[in-house]
Amino acid sequence: GQQVMQIPQYQHVQEGEDFTTYCNSSTTLSNIQWYKQRPGGHPVFLIQLVKSGEVKKQKRLTFQFGEAKKNSSLHITATQTTDVGTYFCAGLTSGTYKYIFGTGTRLKVLA
Amino acid sequence: ETGVTQTPRHLVMGMTNKKSLKCEQHLGHNAMYWYKQSAKKPLELMFVYNFKEQTENNSVPSRFSPECPNSSHLFLHLHTLQPEDSALYLCASSQGGASETQYFGPGTRLLVL
């Protein structure tokens, strides 16, 4: 079945360093969403990417959808302690009605 | 955020108990979802309801029984669960179909003894 993998599984960074998580799907996606889950919290929607090669920015966060629409990345510039949490991608395959969530990347920021 | 609420927030039950989880969305959405989140596993979609009709049952064991009486409420009835069913159960809603943004509730942390 369809799988959505994320790497790395865990990442510890010093505050101020950059961070990137990568999402890879075994099948071509219609669109991809990114969510953030704080420790003890629930997933909160961040952004949706639809077009091949699309790049979107939210302040220090940059999201990219691959040209082949099978991978995506989230890059955080100059991390802050408030960035701590698990970042999930969720991919939607054409013709299906459900998102497949990635395995998540847990980010820890050391002050 | 109070758009999607879930009760109870925590639940401990024995394997012979019957309990229900409740989800309510105040966003006027038409689709609701149940997810299971276990440690070190990705979010697993369990059920999807669109306009009160179940459109997805992701091979979930029959000891989990969903109910959607209207577009705002979603229940998950539990009976004869196993310890491996212990997890965070998340409810979500979206305006329309699968391509819409999903809004998650705070979840119910379930422990099966």
C-alpha cells in the first residue's frame, strides 16, 4: 500500500540553527499538507501545497513540493524553542479520499 | 482552540468494559474523522464520515464501532478492547472532502488494562 516516510525521525538542534524534514511518498500525490503537533497536543494544520515545484513561506518556515509531486520538505530557519514538536506531512493520492500521514519528525530545540 | 471538542480527555478501561468516545465540532463542517495515534507510529485513519455517511472504514476491528448521528457529532463505541488498543484517539473535521484542511480535537488518551 501507499507509504509516506519522513526523515529524520528525530532531530535535536541548538537554538538558532536551521532544521529540515523531508517527506517521501511511494506514489504521486495530488497535494500535500503539513501539520505540527506540540508535545501533549494535537496536530495543527500549517499549510497545503498543490502544484508541482510549489514553494510557500510562512515567516521562518519554507515548504516545498517536489517537481514529481512525490516528495516535500519543510525548512525552518533559525529555530526557536517554540518550534519544538513533531512535524507531520500528509499526502493525498489522486482518486482517493483520505490523507496518508507520514511517520513524523520530532524536533527538539536546545536553548 | 474550541472548534473540535472531545470527551473524555482521558479514559482507563478494562478489557471487558464498554465505553464511548465523543467528538463534537462547532465549525459547520460536513466531514468527520477518527484517527488512532500510537507511540512511534504514524497517524492511522480509522473512519471517515461525509454528510453523516460512512465513506471509509480502514480495516478497523469490529470492537471499534463508530456512530455519526449528525454532521456535528461523532462517537466511537468501544467494547472488549485489547491492551494494544491503548493510544491517543483523535477526532478531526473538515469542511468538505479529502482535499480540505482537517481540524483536530485534543484527543482522548485511552489506556486498556
